[in-house]
Amino acid sequence: MRALKTIRPTLTSASPSFEASDSTRCAICSIAGGRGLSGIHGKLPWVGRVRHLLVVEDATRLARAIEEALRSRVERCTHAASLAAARQVLRHDAPDAVILDVSLPDGDSIELLAPLCELEPLPHVIAISGTATAEQAFQLAQEGVRAFLPKPLDLARLEAVWLETLARPPDLVTALRASAGRVPLHGFESLVRDTLVDEALAKSEGSVRGAAKLLRISRQLLQHILSGRK
């Protein structure tokens, strides 16, 4: 089996034989917590959709099940079954979102968070694990991971967390702290811009005119910024 490949849309189920501990679940809840976004998803067609999803998971069947569950929300999905394969993807094809298994055959995927923080725009990261401790979950949150889900993975819950995660702008303070010393100062400009644009669009329920007013820029300039994301 190759470590790196594009996933074909074939649905198979994975059945891990373990679950996260109660202490880890508490940490998971604190990371994934936040206000609900009911009523917004239906009004914002761009919410919950990305061009490129990277699934870093050594279990091929589970990776394919994840891709199938999110098929309508991603244009393209790449599967990396190891840290080495994931690093190869990051060098040549930056993802917009990452689903990251914490424990991989060749190491701890926390090592990937530093290069992920150097990408522009900053990708949304959801971690999954059946063995991570509460301390590891807390560390992931500090490094900018947006949500943490235990295994066995509930695919319906994954989709709900996916929508909430992508609808929220990145935690700017966490991203700045994680990137200090790794990203030049000018590299933060696009992160700040994208965060403000996403927040303005969310507050204006997808209205470009309303978002431009909140940002105090012209509608034409905002449309130009948004067209650059396509």
C-alpha cells in the first residue's frame, strides 16, 4: 500500500476497538466547545466547503470513510498514511483543511503542526485519536487545532464538527503564538485579512455588501479578495 494517494470515493467502515478516556473526553469538549451556528449554514454556501482536504490517517478504510462522509464538502481529498507522506503533501500542495490522526506509525502528528502554521491561509485542523491523553489534547489546542474527536469515529459527529470548525475564523492569538519565530512578520498579513473577512461575512450572513461595510472597504475590493481564494 502506498503511503500517499488520492482517495477514491468508496465507502467502507472502520471499527477501532478502543475509545478515549473520560479525562480526554473532557479535554475534547473544552477544545470543540463554542457557540452553535444554527441558521447560518443554510445561508452561507461557502461555509463548510474547501478545495483541498488532507486526511492524515494510517488506516486506509477509515480515511476512505471520512472522505465519503465529507464528499459533498470538498473538491479534492488527499490521503497521507504517515508523517513522511504528509510532509511531502505540505511541500507541494497546501491543504485548506486537515483531519489529523494523532498517533502514526512513524511518529506523533503534533510534529506537523509547525509546518501547518506556516501555510497561508492557515488551514483548519481537526484531530482524531483513540489513544491521546488529556495533556496531548490540551497541547493540540494550544498549537491551533480547532477540534478533537475520539475514536471510534462517529462520522455524523465529524460532519457537524466540520461545519462548526470551518464556520469559525481561526483563533488568531493561538495562530500567532504557534507561528512566532517560524513565519516572518509579513506572513501574518494574509492570516489577519482572511480572519477579518470570514468574520465579517459570518456577521453579515454572507452578504458581500454588508461585510464590506463592516470592514470599511469597498464592495469591489472585497470581491477582489474573495476571488483570489478560488
